[in-house]
Amino acid sequence: MTPAPTQEPTVSVPDAQPGIQPAVTSETQLLVEPSSLSPRRRIVQGLLRSREFSILVVLLLVVAAATIKNPSFLLSSSGWRDLLLTPSMLIVLAVGQAAVIITRNVDLSVGSVLGLTAYLTGRLFIDHPGLPIVAVFAAGILVGGLLGLVNGLLVALARVPALVITLGTLYIYRGIVLSWAGSSRINASDLPPDFLSLGTAQVLTIPVLFIVALAVLGAVGYYLYTARSGREFYAIGSDPDAAVLYGLNVRRRVLSAFVLSGALAGLAGVVFAARYGSVSSDAGTGIELQAVAAVVIGGVAIFGGSGTVWGAALGAVLLVTINRALPMLGIPDFWQQALVGALILSAIVLDRVLAARQSRRLVEARDLP
Amino acid sequence: MTSISRRSAVLGVAALTAGLALTGCTKAATDSGAAGTGAATAAAKLSVVFIPKNLGNPYFDTSDAGGKKVVESLGGTYSEVGPQQASPDGQVQYINTAAQQRASALVVSANDPKAIGDALNQARKGGTKVVTFDSDTDPQYRDLFINQASPDGLAKVEVDGITKQIGDSGEIAILSASANATNQNAWIDLMKKDLAANHPNVKLVDVVYGNDDDQTSFDKTAALLQTHPNLKGIISPTTVGIAAAARYLSTSDKKGKVALTGLGTPNQMREYVKNGTVNEFYLWNPADLGGLAAYAADALVKGKITGKEGDTFTAGELGDFKVGANQTVLLGDPFAFNAGNIDQFTF
């Protein structure tokens, strides 16, 4: 809906006639004719002005502040590992959530999907000892994808807002876990040691789960940035009606966004079991809101059509890292939540301010002779 | 709807009672034939029905097995019945059936302090003694409550445990459940008092809340260790918290350097006791709890006690017990689980 300043094709720009208006200010000129700059300058400027860059700067500031206060935050082996490992699960969820939000939908059921697949992971290891770990990962992704398919079918076919549909499936999926698990829980001693060690295993000091998250991020990010069908996600989110009129297969894209989100939540469920080593029926409760928060902080517009999964992933890392750094900086437990809330609000306000400025400039450019 | 189901329940109970009465007759006949001379005690023959919150719950499997051992050693008959799901009124039908069978005592862990009250009082009118354990009803519905632990006992054993492990000096922290959990806060207050009075060199530097959520507790433990590099010990008086903290510690370079103790269950903690992350943690022993409930039931049935405050009775190897305020008997100090005994427990 609101074209982001830099990374979006300027589809809504009215026909500009660059050569004819020598009088316009340079900024407005750049707006309608970015190619007047050299490609290298455009890349550098685009990067510096992007939302992702500003989040990265905030993230680095937080890490720096925490490290100055307590060097082991970054410099000890556990500190470095936790810095990368702790956000891994939320990165996976945020990537899926971003893909859904970009199409102007939302998936609130991911926490319940995560809980279900996390419990499934434990049950598979208990009921089928000797099952290869890869098969359990595949099962988690598959079941998550199926649950996402249910969401997608309901949203795409029934034409009910995704907020309502996934709020419903949030409770339904959680109900399934509750009646399946009851008061029982999966304990670390139920899980094979190889699987548990995956939760902390490192390759060249980089945690394996973080590498998994990066692989997911890279694949989805590349697809959304380059593939034709990936760009259609943005077109649908910008203006669903226009996308239909243009002949895009809106239903199929929305469906695939939900399947992707479900499958990634399923993957996150397996990751949850490997990392935390114990699963109860309320695993992952409330994490859907963290995923939405990460996406919003990461600069994805809540009404779709703009933003990137890179931003969402950075938002996830920032959210988790701030939560870890605040107690170290002496902020009491009770204030931490409020600070996260302030972060979300400022991200949204920033969004509105930037969007308003952009549209004002576009109007100026149009109104010039 | 309810009237129909109630009627059918009554019919069911009636049919069941008829059936049981028939089988009971034949059994009684053989019993009296076999016992012969023991006519005087036959009237007070002990039959104890254990009603856990739900069946298939490893905790109650352990406690009821303890009760079974005691009942059988006293020459009584033991049985265990209960609902599949721990719903508030799911136990009512089992209480009614046991009362119809004229069981001499019921040992119940209540799913609800009030919902089963009428059924219990009905049973008591018929001469059945009612002992609650693990989870109490309101006092007017039972003869005795066997309390697994007192707040003071739990707080003290955890403070003693952690101070012993860290050599009675250094920084410690508490990982609790939620900030507004009444029992947790009561324990934490008692711990603070105990620390101030008896362990002047131990400093409580932080209390954090994991909300009894695996993930939150895990992350809070990580933050605790980061925030307080000199931390020497953590107390987590919640089963979810201690397991999550142990999971984090076991994968961190602080393993073995930061002591951890608190309240946990053997199944959740087995992994971490065996790999050396945790030396010792505490809870009551459910088998002893069930056993004590059985001894109390026996003492009530045989008329040795009436359940009023000040009554005393002997519970075999568990020792002597005194009935306290509100007709409550306290099991005693919490039980310490460690590498040496953890494999005897499966709850």
C-alpha cells in the first residue's frame, strides 16, 4: 500500500518526464529518475537509507552497549554462541510471517503450529526409537505445511480475513496439542543425545541452528526478491483488487504464503525441541505475537506490499537481543516489555512518517509543470 | 440433559451395586470361612480405595503404589479407581461406588476443593473414613489431609542445599514461576529471611520470573548467567524452571561452576543429574505420601485416632505423626533426589 522509499519499483509514480523539467529540486528529480545517479552511488545510497540498515545500526548499538557493560556478552564462547543461537527460532518464524504479511494477511496460528510439531517431535522419538533425525525434521515441516494449508484454504477460498481465520486455528491447533499431550510432557531424557546436541552444535563457532535459519532466510529472501511469483506477493499486498484485475493468481499466492509460514513454524517446532529439550502442551504460546512484532520492527508494512524478509530477520534478532541485553543494562524485568512495546510503536510511527513524506514528494513531483 | 444423565448414573450405580453385592456375598462367605477365629477384627477389616486425580499419571502411580504396599502389609485390601481425565467432578462416580461398596476408607487427591464435597460427605455418613492427600478439599469434607510439604520446610531445604554446594558464600539468584504466584512468593520470602538470618556471606542478587514456561525460563537463565558473571548458584522452586535452567546450564560453559537446585521431578531432571549439571534437587517422595495416607486411613478405621488436632499415630517405618491444625498431617522434610536414588523413581 505504501511504497517503501528504496527497494520498491515505483509503480505508482505518475508518468514522469525527466528531461523536460530542469527546475525541479534534485531530491524530487532523484525520486522520479533514480537512474540519473551512477549505479554504485545508487546501491550505497539505497543501502544507507534502507530500513534494514537502520535496524542493523540499532542492533549493533545494543550489542556494543551490552558488551561494554559486560564483555562476556559477545566475547565469551557461550556469549557469542547465544547471540546467534537465541534468535534462530524467531528468525525462522519471522521469515514465514513476513511472507504472509507482505500479501496483506497475517498468520496468528504459528505459535500453536510450533507447539504441535514440537510435541510431535518428542512423540516420534519416544514411539519410534531409532528414527533418523532428518526424518523428524521432514515430519515437522510436513505437518506444519499441512496446518498452514488449512489456514491458506480457509483464507483464500472462504474470503474471511486472515486475522479471524488464524485466530480460530490458533485455538483449534492448541486444543489438539492440549488433548493430545494432556498433562504429560517431553523431557530431555526422552530425546536422543544426538538430537539434543544439535541444539548447541557449532560449525566454526557458528551454531548449526543459526545456519539453518540463515539458509531459510536466504532461500525465501532470494525468491521474494527475484522470482516473478515472489514479486507477485508484493503486488497482491500493495493492492489485492488491482492484482486480481491484473490477472495474478491471488489465491494461489496467498495459499502458498500460508503453506510456507506453516512449514517454517513446523521447522521451528523441531528446533524448539532440540534447543529447549523439554516440551509441554503450552510450548510456543504467545510466540506468534513476537513473530509479528519482529516483522513490524523489521520494516514490513502491516498492511502488506512492502518490506523484506531480511528486515524481518533483523527485527527478530533485535527483539531477542534487546530482551537479553536489557537485564544486563540494569533495566528491571517489568520495564523490558514496555520497552519492546515502545520499539514496536516507534517502528510503526516511523513507517507512517516515511510513507507520508514519500507520498508528499510524489505529489510535488507530479504537480510540477 | 443433566437429569437424564443423573438418572442413568443412578441406574448404573444401582446395577453396579447389585452386582457387587452378589459377588461381595460370595467373597464374604469364603472370607469368614477362612478367617474363622478372627471374628472380632472382621468388623474393622481394612479396605482402602485410592482415587487419584487421574489414572495413568506417573506421579499418582508412584504414590498409590506406596499406599498399596502399606495397605497390604496391614492385611487390608487395596484398590485404585479414578477418572481418565482430571476434571472437577470426574471423581464423584468413583466416590459413590466406593461408598456403596462400604469401603472402610477413601484416599483422595481432589481435583476440586468443593465439587466432590457432597459425595465425600455422603460416603462419610455411611461410615467410610475420608483422607485427602496431595491436593485437599475444603476441611468440612474429609477427616484428614496428608500435606506433602510445608512452605518453611521447602524453603529451608532449598537454601540449605544451595549454600552447602557453594560453600556458604557468594552470589545466588532465584528463578521463579510468575511474579504473582502466591506460593512461590511465600517461599521466596521465607528463603530471604533464612538467608539473612543464617547465611550472611550469601547474597541474593536477583529474582527472575520464567512464568513456568520452558522457553522463558531457559532464556531467563541465560540472561542471569550473563548479567551476573560471579553467580555461584541458582534456586528454582518450580519444576518447569529447574528443568529449563538445567538444560541451559548443561550446554553452557558454566556447567559445574554454577550450582543449581530447587523443586523438580525425577523424570524431568534425570538427564541433568546424570550428566553432572545438578547434584541434588528436592520434592516430597510420593510413595511415602501414599504410604502415610494409608497408615492414617488405617488409624482412622481402627479408631486409634478421630482426626482431631493433637491426635498421634505411628506410620511404620515413616515414624510417628501428629495431627495439626485443620486436621492436617505433615509428611515431613522434603526428599532429596540425587544420582544415587533417581533411578528408583519414574514420575
